[in-house]
Amino acid sequence: MARGTIAVKGAVPDAAPFASLALQAVTERLDGGADHCVLDLGPGIGVNIEFCLRIASHVQVADLYDALSTSMLGACSQGSERACCPVFPELLPAPPGRRADLVLAWTLLDYIDQDDLPRLAQHLRAIGAPGLLMHALVSTRTRIPRLPTLFRIEPHGLLALPRTDEECEGPRQGQVRLLERLPGFRVVRSVLLRNGLQEYLFALK
Amino acid sequence: MFKRSEKGDMRDTNTSTASNIDRSIQEPRVHATIGSTIHIKGDVSGDENLTIDGTVEGTIAVRQHSLQVGKNGRLQADVHAKVIRIEGHVDGNLHAEEQVVIRASGVVRGNIVSPRLTMEDGCSFKGSVDMEGRGERKAVTPDKPATASDASQPERIAAAS
């Protein structure tokens, strides 16, 4: 596995964070409350974990992008197409002795196979606390970056760190279609951002 | 033969040297190193600071001292220490009494239990973080917005239907 610090392709030096009303709402809901648990489905980024630790005492970094890629690449190499179906209980184990209060999905919903979304939703229902919140960024454009953009939670919002200029076709999911594929979830907040991303805050019904 | 000490008094350097030698014999070393060519399978425990540049599979316990995993260090081990600093690769759970520091070159796959956590940009982490002592918890990350973790290089997982 290649690793190390990389210069982020396409990142302009003066790129500014964009406001995230959904994350602000999450902070207001969870800050200062009970002992919360956060699942970060993206890769572990220090400032994001720092943010999570302000509102939760337990943070689980799943790096599901990597886990799914690895899982599916391994399965696909054996020639079985359906074996590519990710096994979410293995990829995203339940936090020990806890139930998740918040899921940071970032742009995962654009990159996961659409047929797998209901399975992901089912697993999140199983490991989530009542009222589980899920933050997600979904592209409204027909083309999306080939590699999922990383995001840093900055003091004044989210800072996008695109990693490639290459693009591919995106699923361009609307809210209705998303909710069909995420049974059990409802939309708490939805904001269309200037960068073409629709920011969602979902909650378990 | 004589020189002025920091306190300004005169001291017999020979006596002082001899005293230091005696002390070094009597007192335990304050730092141990497992070199880059060393491979240990089993449990490592001790009562002094430890630096690992080699490979350890098993458990490591230096509960009242610090553990540093150098850039060449490879652990497949659960670790108990007062302070844990990671520059190399760790596959295992980290339990720190005071702090865990994951440097930019560090790769950690496992669960962290510590009241303080520092993760530098560029490090790779997958697992969970439990902050013991909610009132004291603190995570610090240097601000380097032009870099990002390249732990996974995730590709598009599947084509949209």
C-alpha cells in the first residue's frame, strides 16, 4: 500500500473552507451532552478526529474507502462478481459496548455501489443509537473526481482537499433516490453548496 | 584537575567522574533500544524508556515510561506505556497513561486508549480512539492544509447504477 504525505493535486493554495451548517448543527446537538460515539467512514485525519473528540469520547475511524477498495479488489481478483458485495459487519464493526451517535460519511455515498447502499443503511441501523445522525456530501454534478475528495474540518468550515483532476461519471443522486436507498433514514437538513455538493444531515427515524 | 561547577563551587572532577561511574553501575539505564535488525517474538517489558527500530511481535509493557517506535520500527503488538510516540508501523492496540503521538510517517492500525492524542498530518490511522478522563482530553494536530493522508489512495469503488 502506497502511503506517506502527498501534495494534494488540484488543491489551490488559497482554497478557503466552506461553511458547513450541518456539522454546526451536529455540534450543537451533541456538544456537552452524554458520552457520544462517532464513526468516521473516511480516512483518519487529525483535525477531523480532534473535532470528533470535542463532542465524543469514542471515535472510530473506519476508512471505508480503503476497506471497500481492498475488499472488492481482493474479491474481484477471484473472478466472482457478486463476491464483491462488501460485508459491512466485518468492514465496519460495531464500537465495543457502544452504539454510534454520529456517522461522518463524507462523499462515500457517491462512491459506494448503489446496490450496496441499502446494506450499509441496514448495518448502520444495527450499530447506531436511536436518532443516529449521518453527515454526507453528495455531488449534484454528472462528473465527480475519480478519487474521493478528502475534507478537513477547519475552525470556519470544511476544507476540501481534492486529490486528482481526473473525473468519472457520478451517480447524481437526488434526495428522493437517496432516501429510497437508505431505508430507515430521514433528512434533517439539506443544503446545496456553491461547489456543487449537496450537504445532508440524515437521522435514523 | 578542578573546574567550576554550575553552582560556582569547586569540585574534584576525578571524584565526580568516579561518582558518576558508580552511579551508572548502580542505577538502571534510563533508555533502551531495540535495533533495526532485531526481531523479537514474545513479550517485552521493562522499567525504562524504550526505543524500537526493529520488529516486535507480542506485547510491550513499559507502563511508567515512554515508548518510541522509530521509522524502521514494526510492531505487531499491544502496547502499554506512559507516552507512546510512533514514527513507524504499529498493528495493535495502544494504551497510554499520558499521551499518544503519531508522527507524519507513522502508521497505526488498532485502537488507542489515551487521555491525549497528537496526530500529525500525513500519518495513517485506522481504528478507534478512546479518551480517558473526559475533562483532560485533548487532541492536537499541526496545521498543514496543503497535505493529506495518502494511506489508502481509494479508487472509485463501483460504477454508479
